[in-house]
Amino acid sequence: MNADPPRITKGRKFEQVLDGARDVFLRDGYEGASVDTIAKAAGVSKATLYSYFPDKASLFVETAVREMRRVAEAAMATIDPNGAVEACLHTAASHMVRFLLSGFGQRIHRICVAETDRFPEIGRNFYLNGPMQVREELVSMLACATRRGELVIEDLDLAADQFAELCKADLFPRMVFGIQSEFTDAEIDRVVDGAVATFLARYRA
């Protein structure tokens, strides 16, 4: 039987703690970030921090997931579900690629890869509450376009996954393997345009 996930409690200084944790995790990584340092950066006591989060792993996951939610919400706020599918896909891809290649996105990816072997709950919880949520938003958008007759998709989950992978072409592996850490708008637009064109070549009605 799987253990129950750590219990997180929200309170008046909850967001303040997350803001401090974000800065420390970005600067020091997961292993280098101490609860003492996070509490100091957040301007709270360790007792307050522990009243919200039972351990550092749950704090990291919540911090990372909050940033993912912000990106997803910002993307969906600029997407008109009833708009032309090509424009919707282009906006979604732009947000996705820019987050993956952002300083925060790069750091989060590296921390998850480095720590998941020792702390499986980090990778699992981050995936379920971050990338999986983005996937569900994509599925919803693709389903709307399919009902309107703009796309022909039988497996919406697979199509959403394929679109996300197209957004990782070229620049993402360069980032992962340390070949490149900064990217121009032209480089990003090239990947975004290619992802949308390739996806539509497969699924446009």
C-alpha cells in the first residue's frame, strides 16, 4: 500500500513561504537549500514553515507546481477556446517552450532529475501536479477543436503528448546537456512554428 502524501496546510504566510523557497531553490538547488535558509528568506520562523509543510520535499514540489500553474494559467488566459486552432496551438507552444527554457524551468528540471532517484515523491508529485495538469489543459483545447471539426483526433491524450514533445525539439536537449543556456526569440519561434506546423500536418481536418 502506498503511503499517504505529506499533508500541506495553508495559512496567512503560505505564499510568503513559497516566495522565499523559490528564491532559495533557484540559487542553491534542492540539496543546497536548507530549511533555515528558506525560513530566513521568507521572513518567517522555522515553526511557521513547518506548520505549512512537513518536509523540504513537499515544499519544493509545491513551489515548482505553483510556477507551473502560473505558466498554464497565463497561457490559457491568452487562448480563446473558440478561436482558430492554429492560433491557439501557437500561443500554447510559445508559453510551453519559453517556460522550459527559462532560468526557473531549467533549474526545476535539473533538480527533479537529480533528486527523483533518492526522493521518488519529488518527481512523482511534480509530474502529477505540474506537467499532468498542463497535459489536461491541452487535451481540453484539442477536444474543443475536434468537436468543431478543425482537427481529427482519435487519441487526445497521445496527441497532447506528441504536441508537448514537438515543443522540446532542438533547444530542450541543448539545454539539458549544457550546450546552451540562453535562447533568442528567433530560436524559440523556430521551434514553436515547427511544432505547430508538424502537429497540424498530422491532425488538421
